[in-house]
Amino acid sequence: MADIKQMETDAEGREVYFLANKLYRLTDSGAVKIDILDENAFKCFYPVSKSNFWLSPVLPSYSSVLYHYVGGLMFHIPNPFSNTINLIHSYGPDKFIMSALLETAVYEKGRFYPLMPAPSRNSFSKFFLTDISVIWLIDHYRKLFQYRHGRYHEYLPDKAITDFSFHNINSGIILAKDELYSVTGQGVKLLYKNSLLSDAQKILWLPDKQLILVGKNGLILVFANSVLTHISNRHKESLNQIVFSAPDNIWISGEKGIILYSGSKKYKSDRKVKTSFTISNLVSFAVPLNNEYGVALADFDGDGNTDIYTVRIYEQNRLFINNYKNKNELPENFLNDEIVKRNAAGTKNTSGETAKELKLGVAVADIDNDNDQDIYLCYLVGTNRLLINNGNGFFRNVSEKKKRACVDMNRSNAAVFADVDNDGDLDLFVTSEEGSNRLFLNDGTGHFADITHTSGLATTGGGMCASFADVNNDSLPDLAVSFWHPQNKLYINESKNGKVRFRDITSETDIAKAPPAKSNAVTFADVNNDGFIDLFIANRKSPNRLYINNGKGIFIDKTDTYFKPENYLTNGAVLQILTWMAIWICIFPM
């Protein structure tokens, strides 16, 4: 049976809708499917009325797209988000607040107004507001914030917030593990503590001041007049949604399509129910996953042919071994996926699906100077991985060993290798969305020391991709790093006498003139054949930029000279030297 992912009431608080693989409306006769968009799986929705919906589906690119369905017509709404929208909430007629990864915006009078990023640099899982001057928010780190007049204030910073429910901006209840807190105009204070609360996942504060809590293994609790009551429920599916619809209807949903109801309506139940709740079930569904992100080309097995390693964010990576031997004949199947055979997946799970790990980037280099190509993998969730090549394309996973640069990077996107200290071995730079980018110094054997802070490369988050090149012709590799927020950075390598040091010269270049642009890829090449390395930056929600080197490592924005205006979502770029200069760009049309 399909899990119910979201349950909402309409703007008037009377009709109830829920989302599984499709969108449904609950009527007096049961659940009715609403067929308004079929080609993509919904991520979230908001029902204004029976004929008015806001919807955000998941695209193959995992970028954001927003639709407004009204009066039988579907309208595509341009939006400021780059990643998938995870939450849509209404706070008044034609007024909405929406959240995506690292981004929040309000929508009023047909326009979006971005809010500043949260201090935790994460997306939000819940909002409460009546206007945009004051907003209560929970992020996906389970932190509680109040956004007041343009600034964020964190409440209960030492608590993991489970949920909240408000009557108005100065009257609410917060659940934090086994504790309830009350919100008043005077602040937030402890209201009640009980170990039973630990298994609750959602709360609803009813108009009559009763608090309903639902959670794991069919848990239903009622808190009223400082007394907590456990409601008997023979159904053990975990419950994760609860809504109230006028005049007296309570709806609870959760795993395996379970829907529990309490109120004056009469429903037929498909099971014998001993409580005041009745139950209905949905059919199951599945979402196919097949997303290739990072890619690396190298001769892994030493046969002279170029092999291909691809990173699949949700599923098992692929290693295509090139068996092409006859130059006069191209066989039909000369690339074979041997990821499991060669122990190159970077995970103990060889069944195919690795959805909880969220892999994204790959870098290949001979890190231990034994003349074969090793593999470094970047993970959005969990620790990065290092696979050492045994010499013939078979690998051993050394990720759990000490000094292997395999730490939790807080959403690591990309890694690049370069000999930053000119000692004859390749060092490693890794980006991080939510923590500091890292620089690891190689001792020549494939063991690394973290020198991020002493090298001058510490950051506070936002790093996406990076590229090394000698931009000032001093024989040292310099570094460009793309950021979603704040701006992109250019570092000059000033290492001397074995001491590695980078200096941020962004402010001396035109890179500093560009506002934060959700930049994805950075790459170097001599675009105009003047002997100096130039810089191309691929952006996700604004035009890509080309910076020309003035010969001293200072970059001038010459985008308009070389490119026509564009409106593409760009995720990667490679500058390739042929008999002429070609720019290969990975794009998704908007």
C-alpha cells in the first residue's frame, strides 16, 4: 500500500486532500483521484479549492518547477528556486510561502520575493504565519526559527524540534522529543514533559484547545488540561499527518495508505475498528530512479582503453569497462558495467538501490604514485569514499581507514586533485554545501592531512564545484570555487618552502561584481589563445559567465562579447581544446 506523503485542507478549512502517487480529495463516499497532471511525480501541493491547486512535481533534473491549476487550465509559473520545491503553504488569498533547498520565497500579487537563507542553510519543513513580518519555521535539521522583520532568531537551540501547531502568531504549542512548550507573547516556556511524547511525529492544536498527537506504531495521544491520554488503536502503521476540517472532523494518515477519521461523517471501514476512527486504504506505487550525476573517464584496468565511471545519486554507481580491441571493427557491446565485479561501488550494498546515501561527485587520480587511477566519491549524505586501484582495475575500499580524507563533508558535491605544493604528489580539494570546503595534503602514499584552515581555504558553506589551474604563470595551481551563496571565489596559490597558502583575490576581479547566482560548475581554459588561462562559470538560475585573464591572474567579465543572451539552467561545463575552442555545457531547458 502507498504511503501518504502529504495531507492538507483547502483555504477555507473544509475540504481535505492528500498526496500519494496521485492527488486525492476525500468526499463523503471516500477518496476520489484528481487527474490534473500525469507526467511527473508530485513533490508537494497546496489546495486552494476544488478547482484551484498549486503543484510542484519532481523532474528528472531534480530542478524546481511550479504549476498553478485553476478553472481547468494548467499554468507554468516561473519561480526563483533551483532545487526541488519541498513545501508550499498559503497564508492568505493569493499569498504563498515556499521552500526549497537553501531557498525560501513568498509569492504575492503575482511576484516572488526571496527571503534571506536560514542560518542553518537548509530547507524548511513547516511554516506558520499570517503575514510575512513574522514567521515561525522548522528546518530539516529540526531547528526552530522565528523570522521577524528580515532577521532569523533561533528558539530552543539545544532541542530537536518535532512539530508545532499555532492558533495565531503569539499562541502555539511546540513538540520537542518528550517535551511540550507553549508559545505566548512573552516567549517560549516548558509546558509538559512525558516519555510517551518521544514517539509522536505530528501535532494538531484544535480550536477547543485539545492537542492531538500522532506517531510511531499507530500512536494517538490527547493532551488537555495538563493531562495526557493515550487513545487505544489496534492499527500499528506509523502515523505522520493530521489535519482538522470544519466543523468537527479530524483526519490522520500515515504508512501503507492508512487514513483514520473522527467526526460526524459516516464511512464504511474495510477492517473492524475498536476506536472512534475508521480506516481506508490506497493502492501502492513506485517511482523509477535512474539519475547519472558525476562522471569520470580514465583507463582503470590498464589496457590502454578509456573506461567510464558514473555516479548515480540514488542507485548503484556504474563502471563501464571498455573492451574495444579491434580498431577496424566496433562491437555492439564493448562497454560492460563491472561495478560489482571490481568492487568499485563504494558501498557494501550491491543490490542496486542506494537511495539513502545520495552520491553526487567523482574525481579520479593516481593518489599513491603506483601508476594506476584511484577513485574518490562525494556524498551528499554520509562520508565520502576512497577506492584504491590494485593495478588491474579491481579496487579496495579504504574509506574507513585513517587519513584517507573520507569524512562527513556536510553535502559534498565535487572533488578535484592538484599538486598544490609541487612536491610530486596529488593533493585533494573537496567542496561542501553546508560546512567548510576542505583541502587535504597528500604525503605521497595516498594518505592525507587536513590543512584547510592553515591554507586559507576555510568557508562557512555553499561550495559546489572547483577547478585548479595556473592563472598567473608562476607554476603553482590556483583555485576557483563556485558557490550557490555567497559569491564565487578565486584563490591565488602563494605556497612557499613547503607551506601551503592560498589568498582570496576575488575582490580584485570582475567575479566580485556578480551577485550570488547559484553557480554550479567552474572550468579553466585559454579561450582566446593568448597564453593565459581564462575562466567559465556555469550558473543555474542566471546567465553563465566567461571571464578573460588579463595576463596577471585578474579576470575581466567578457560574457557579452562571446555569448548571446541565454535563459538556461546549467549544471556543468567543460572547456575542451581542439583545433578550435569548444564549450560543452550540460543544460536543462526552462
